[in-house]
Amino acid sequence: MQIILAIAIIVVVAVQLVDVSVSGTTYTYQCLLGQDYMSSSLCTYTFVVCGVSLVVSAVISMIQCCTCNLCGLGKILDVLLGALGTIWWAVASGVIGSNAMDPLGGTAQVTASSSVNTARDAVPIMCWVETGIFGAMLLSSLFRGKLPPPDLTKALISKGLGYGILAGSTLVKVPQVLNVVRARSAAGLSPLAFELETLGLVIAVTYGFLMGLPISAFGETVALLFQNCGLLVLIYFYQRRSLARTITLLSVLAGSGFVALSGTLSQAAITTLYDCNNFILVASRVPQIWQNFIAGSTGQLSLVTYALNTAGAAARIFTSVQENAGAAMLRGAVISTLLNCALALQIVFYAPKEAKNSKKKAA
């Protein structure tokens, strides 16, 4: 699996993010992945990372195959490969991710299309997935033949997923923010959808605190709340929304926070409120889905953002059951998975049409 994914990263970078122009006997090479790293192309760095990973994985597999699993000592190689691979890809993911988030400058900014921006967002995610695969290989090698009891295994998986969702959520809105900043436009983004989502996040954060849930069970809602507020500021700015609308949103957020911290809400009340939040969740996504359908376009919506939302919500279904987070949160996780999946599919469906329109305008 790790070999296939490394090859996929190479293909995406080579096909989507390397721009080679040939004129006679001269050629120009341009990397659209991001800013250069240590005076060399970030694309070259990515190719080297993938190439080393492929060669080492292939050599170890051949050694195990030719020596009958290293005469019974193959587990040692698996542990070493898993540990070194996890460290290797974790460092590479940080380097590639941080540099790929920097806006392109000069002619690269002109060359970048929506498909290029999507590929730039996707490569760091693929690198982190590769890190996870090597990490899973390490854990599998360590526990092979002596897995913990089922209850402990489920608890470990739940905590791992919970903190993984929390870590991932700190960047889940970043691709969307970058799309808006790069384009200097918030076209296609429904302010009402994000306002309702922000209100829903306030309720979700309050629910987690009042129910006494561990931070791994709801921590992503805190991270998403701050990111959503930043995204709303950009939407208001680029769509030139009225100041009164901004003040109204801030007043609602401040009032909600005061009520949540006052201790006047009972667990029964916040559970009922969370069920209402599920309706808010639907109301926050349906306008965007409907707007996309009417326009036949998804504007600056980011595929990576909604793909991550879908994956996180799906994982939250499992953790909600395991952490006894309540039926209200479980229903919310199921609804969120379905709606975010619908938006991600719309982005995939309308992407070819938007690419054609961009080429027509460029011509």
C-alpha cells in the first residue's frame, strides 16, 4: 500500500505540478507545488522522498522474500521499516505541507488553475496518509501475535482517531482559506451556510464541555470554530458584506459563550439544543449544495476541505459510540458525513466544467 501511494504522489506531482516548456534546444522547468526548499525545487524534494521510500521498501521486501522472512527475524525489519518510514514521512509531510501552503508568485500564480490548486492541496494530505500507513505498520509489527484485549483495542483506536481528528482539524479549513486568498475572491461561498455552521459549532463545543466529554471526543469543534470565524471575516471582506452583519454575528457568538459559561444550562437542555444543532447542520449545508446545483459550479470550494470533513465525521461515528457521547452527537456525526460527502462529490462532478470555462476565458 505504501508503495502504491508513493507512486501516486509522484504521478500527481509530475502530471499536475511540473510545468516544462520547450523552445528549440532550451527548456524551462517550473514547480507549481510551492516555494523552493533549501534552494532546490520542492517537486525535486518530493520526488527524492518518494524515491527513497520506494527503494527501501522494495529492497526490504526482496530480502524477506529471498531469505524466507530473514530466517524468522523478519519482524525486526518490519519494526525498523515502520519506525524509520514514519519518521521519514512525518518530516517530509511537514516540509512539503508548510511550503505548499505558501502562495505561488510570479508566472506560477498565472499558470496555476483550479486543478493545480487542488493537486497542491492533495499532495500534503497524501504524504500524511503515507505517514499513517507506516505508523500502522509499526504498530502491527509490535503487536503481531499478541494483540491487546478487544476492549482495550477499541479504546486505543477510539483515542487514536479522536486525537487524529483533533490534529487534522487544526488545518481542515486552511485549503479553503488559501483558495479564497489566492483568488482574492469568495465567489461561490454562501455566507449563510458558514454563519449557521459557526452557530452549530458553538453549540457542539458547549455540549462537549457540559457533558464532561474527553477532549478527544469533541476537540475538533473548538479548532473548527476559530477557523470558521476567520473564514467568515474573509467572506465578509471579499463579498463586501455590511458591517451590521459582522456585528450581529459577533454579538451572537459572545452571547452564546456567556450562556455556555454561566452554568445555567442543564445536560437535558444542552442535549435538546444539540438535536436542534443537527437541524442547523442541515440548514448550513443545504443552501450551499443548492447554490452549487443552480450555478452548476462550486466556485472556490475546496475538495480537500470537504474530503477531510467527510473522513473526520465518519471516524467520529465510531468514537461517539465508543466514548458514550450520546445519541444526539451520534446523529450529528451521521448527518455531517452524508452532507459533507455530497459537497465533495459536487466539487468532483463540476471540476471538469470549471476547467473548460477557465481555458475559454484564458483564450
